[in-house]
Amino acid sequence: MSVVFDDLKGQSVFVTGGGSGIGAALTEAFLRQGAKVAFCQRSDATAFCDEMEQATGNRPLFLPCDISVTDQLQLTLSTAAKVHGPITVLVNNAANDKRHETLQTDETFWDWSMAVNLRSYFFACQSVIPGMKAAGGGSIINFSSISFMMADKGYAAYITANAGIVGMTRTLAREFGPDHIRVNAVAPGWVLTAKQKEMWVTPESLAAHLARQCIPDEIQPEDMAGTVLFLASDASRMMTSQTLVLDGGYISS
């Protein structure tokens, strides 16, 4: 990432799911901007923190957390704020797109999917907004997905949550705009993380997907970083309540 956003240096940034996939690319991008970055995930990320410190000279703060447990998430965000100062950039990135059949989905699975993919986003926002208000403003970036724009199938709960994220983004932007808190969403296309390659990608499915993109290149996790940095920076200070689609032009074709 060659672009430098000077105002991100020293900012207190929190990324959910920031040690793998898209989240890892975002953590690294913020570290290279000189931000104070904290992130959470369930699995141990010590090795990733070591790697980032060596690569960027800036070590992130890793806090283990299950984001589906609200009080655990709130405590994690509070801890990050105590260490780095009030969180002024929140990136709600963590999600789980586990496939499921609608007629086989029970209430337990539905509630779990909402807890991970939507409820955690709301309560993370709720947790950081008072600190942002006290700091004079902030930026919240919520990761959604183009899945709900595609009329896709095979994971109805996840798709429903991603539509909800866009609605939540818009209402929070309206409610807290007077406090100079901007709330935007990013809707990626098929980003080829290690998890996606392991679980869902086949040569046939990938070729068909790329053929529908206007830009027929594979989308990598680092392709999300520039847009997120822009939304976090004062370079986008008058942008709020928006959903930016990063899908290579898939849904326009």
C-alpha cells in the first residue's frame, strides 16, 4: 500500500477477526499507516503479531474473543481502549458464511448466525460510540457482502445478516452524524481468502465467477485495504451512510 493517510498515524483502531483473511490484510494496512491496532479472534494470533511486528515495526494488540458472546466482546473493546486510547476507527470484519439448507435450519443455528454476523456488529458499534463522541468523532466500517444483492442461495441466514448490516449502517450514520461519527459499509465480492479456497473454491466455480466480473481478476484480501483506509481517514470526512461494492463489477454484469 503506497498511499499514506497522515491522519491515521496514532489512531486507535480495532478490527474484529483481524488475524486472518481479509482482517489480517486490514490489520497490516493500518499498522503500516502507524496506527495503534488492536484486533480479536477466537484462535491464537501470537505468531501473526510476531510477523506483523517484524514486517512493519509496529506490533498489534491481540485480544482473544468470541464475538458472539456480547459481554466478552464489550470487555475486549474496553480493554483495547484502555491500552490504546478511545477507539476512533472500528472495523467490523469478522463473519461466518457457513452454508446451510433453509428447510434444515433450526432456531439454534439461526440465532448463532445472527449473533456472529449481525448482533456482534451492533454491540461493537454501541460499545465504541461513547468514546468516539468524547473524542470528537470517528469512523465505523462494517463489512457486508454482495451476497444479498445477488439473490444467491445456500446460506439464507448469512445473506439476511448482510442485508441487515447495510440497514444498520444507514440508521447509525443518521443517528450519530451530528457527533461526527461516520458509518459506512463495504460489500466485497468473492475474496479468495485461505478459508474460501479450502472450503468453497473449485476451478469451475471460480472460472464462472470471474467470467461475470467486469475485471476478470481474482480478488485478494489486500484489495480491501485501500478502500477501508480511505473510509477510516478524514479523506472521506463527508462520506457516510454508504455501501461501497468491491467485487470487480460482478453485480453489474
